[in-house]
Amino acid sequence: MEKPKMSFWQIWNLSFGFMGVQIGYSLQNGNTSRILQALGADVHNINLFWLAAPLAGLFVQPIIGLSSDKTWTKMGRRLPFIFFGAIASGLAMFFMPNAEYFAYLLPPLVFGATMLLFMDTAFNVTMQPFRALVGDMLNDDQKNLGFSLQSVLINIGAVVGSLLPFVLTAIGVSNVPEAGEKVADSVIWSFYIGGAVLLATVFWTVFKTKEHPPKEFAEYNGITEDAEENEEKKGFITLIAEAPKVFWQLGTVQFFSWFALFLMWVYTTPAIAAHVWGPDSVDPQSVGYNEAGNWTGVIFGFYSFVAAIYAYLIPTIVKQIGRKKTYSFSLIAGGLGFLSMFFIHDKNILFVSMIGIGMAWAAILAMPYAMLAESLPAKSMGVYMGLFNAAITLPQIVAGLFGGLILGLFGANTIMMLVLAGVSMFAGGFLVSTVKEKNESN
């Protein structure tokens, strides 16, 4: 029995909340280094603070995936996790930029790092079920559209989140910390606004989406009672051992692409502050550094804008050249974007670099999930998506642990970390050729 075909707007509603989560995630990506350095973190050690994000994902994603596979409530299977995760995310977005005001509890830097861990854990709880929700609800013919549309919405959210500090500064909100304060008002208010939008969009998805009840879900996916009982007994080790080969092949590609993305999120602000604004702008309290921080948001917003457009085109491109060539070409374009930043000293030309990075980002958010979903057992969709998302935390953990050491080898020249990101993205692009899809002609 085939799953019913969903309308465009029903598919839109499935992922609309992901747009709001991505606003929060983009604010985190674009401003965490800025906040932590303002609270006293050293650029040589800031990579260690960023470990909070992948460590949270490593443990949370599989647990939430397995839990949502086994959850059936009146609200649904995935939706309860999305709903309560969003509430926790909104609270974290209030506390993170206000870390300095809780010094009576913990030193500001320690409180900020703790809130980063809490915020990323909450984001992971909210985000993970969205992937499985699309896999649950859509038939094979609509999966490309579903994951591509999810990528579009993610990138619309990323544009909004990335641009918020810049826009608030443009309308008169202070972009430099006031005397005696550490974090600029433009950052604080961006987190307030982002948190509110996150809650509103997630609630829209929760109240506009009706998941298939257990009996229908079993019929649509050909799950018998015996198969269901056997699947329930499987633990993480068994599930990993039984993972299809494409899971590991895509995981290898993801290692190199996410290693590159982590370096970008950690080092772009200090890199362009020194490389474009000049050596006088390395001080986190300086005007130049904070201008570079805002500009990081602008160019991150631009690559997300490019990604939103490119994600919309991906299904058409896939029909012409196939998934693998589309994925490989996109990652190689991202590698070129990173490498080009070494040669740029004009902030406006950085937009050119972001075109390639935006193409890679769109593909990373859509292609591996579409390629993986058709090879996964429906009953364990959530846990496998969770394990796959956990796998992308491993390169981030490696980058977080060794980023400071690598930066030292480059003589603390942060722009070289973006060059390394380009090399890593190239490697991912070439490794796509090793992936064997379930249906190579799809």
C-alpha cells in the first residue's frame, strides 16, 4: 500500500518549523565566537568551546531518533520531540547572549559555554525528528522534493538569522558593547527575535501536520507485527551492524564536508577581521572586529540565500545528471569558494566566494538524506537518521580538538583555516564517486 501523495503546502508545513530552528542555529553559528571572545575566550582555544555542539549531537541525535521511532502519542510520533525541543531552544536563546548577567552563578565565560551546550542540545532535539518526519510522510516519488524543500526553508531561515545583527545595527541598535558590558545589543536582540520566530514556526508545523497513526503507518510501509516486534528488540550496536553500505559511504563524504563547515563557523569572523579589516581589528572589543562580525552574518546570509535558490533547482538538476554528479559538483564548488577567500581583501568580493559555499551547503542539506532515505527500513527511519546526523558530529569533534593545534602550525593565521576547509570540501566532492545508491538511475 503506497503512501498518499501530499500537496505542496502539506510538504511545506512538514518543514516550516525547521526554518525557525535554522534562524536560531544561524545566530549560533555566526555569533558564538563573537560572544565567547567578548566573554574572554582566546582565539587559540575557542575551538574547544565549539566542541559543545558536536558532542551534543553525537549523543542526542541517535537517542532522539530511537525514542521517536518508539513513540506513539495523540500528538504523533515525531511532533512531541519537535514541540518540547523548541521550547527548550527558545529559553536557551534568551540566556546565551546574557551570560555576563549571571556572574553570581558562574563566571560569564563558563556560563556562556554551558548555555552553548544547552542551546545546541535543544536544537538537536528539535531538528533531528524533522528529517525522519519527511521520510515517514512522503512516498519515494516525493522524497527528492521533500528534502529539497526542507533545504530551501532551512536556508531562508539561515538568511534571516545571519542578517539579524546587521539589520538591527542598520536601524540604530548599538553594535558595540556599552561601557561595562560585554555583548552588543544588536546580538542580544537578534537572539530574542530569533527565539520568538523559532517558537512560532515550530508551533505552525506541530498544529498543521497530522502524522500517520500506527496502523496506517505499518500498512504504508509493509510492516508486520512480527517484523515490528523484532525491530523493537534491536539495540544501537545491532542497528549499526545492519546499516546499509550507503550509510557508511555517505558518512565518509559527510566527514570531509562537515569538517570544512565547522572550520568556517569557528574561524570566519576572526579570519576576515584580520585578513580584510586588518591587524588592528583582532581585538573582540574593537569597532573593526565587530564590523567583521556583522559582515560574517551578511555573507553567511548570502550563502544561505544562494543555497535556498540552488536547493529549489536541485530536483531538476538531479533529473538531468543524477544525484551523485549533482552532489559531487556542488561540494567541489564549495571547495573553490573556500580557497578563493585567501586571495580576497575586499569585503564585498567575499560574496563571490559564498556562491560556491552556498551550492555546497544546499547539497549537503538535501542530497545525502534523499540518497539514504530510500535505503532505510521505515520502522527504524528515526534512529538511522539520528545515527547519520551523529556521524556528522565526528568531523566537528576532530576539528574542535585539533583546530587550535592546526592554527598554531599556521602561525595563528586564521585565514589558512578556511583554506584547509576548501581542501577538505574538495576531498568530499571526489569521494561521492564511491557511493553506491540503491537505484543508481534515480
